[in-house]
Amino acid sequence: MTPGITVIFFSLQRFNRFSNSINNLEVKFEDIIDLSPFMVNLLGVNSCKFSLKGIVNCKGDFEEGHCWSVIKINGVWCEFNDLIIRKKDIIDFQNSTAVILVCEKI
């Protein structure tokens, strides 16, 4: 097995603890996230690319809100929102509700 990180979580810091609200600025992200330009190559690894596998979304504030997830299963994006599970298009996920991105090393 190759040493290093295989799964990475990006927390987008949406919650503002001082105003008890969520920052709703639009965040755009790609299906492939390349961290190579930000890494020091100590292990001789030339690529540090990650494939987006899951997104946790949230609307609301500290006192109340709603969270749901979107997960890539066998190449198909599915939304898990309470009892509703449905296929989704990746374009729908580039919005202002993402709070966590889950990525797998490729």
C-alpha cells in the first residue's frame, strides 16, 4: 500500500459563531481536486489528486437547520435527504450549501 493520505475531508467553515448564522457565499469545486501545488514532495509522490466522493450540505443556523448528503456510488451521484434518495447531476452540487467535501486519493 502506498503511504500517505487516502481519504481527505475539507471543512468549508460555513458557521459563524459570533452571529449564529451560516455563510452562504457560493463555493465552486471540481470533481477532481489537485493539491499538488500546495504540497512538499518528501515521499517522491508526483501527484496529489483527489476525487470528490461526497458532499455534506447544510441550511439553517446554530439553533436549527437541515443537513443532507450527496454521495458518489459506482460513478453515480445520489442525494440522501431524510427518507428521499435520488440520483443527481454533479452541476447541482456547486452551490452555497456545502459544508464538508469528502475526497479519495486517485
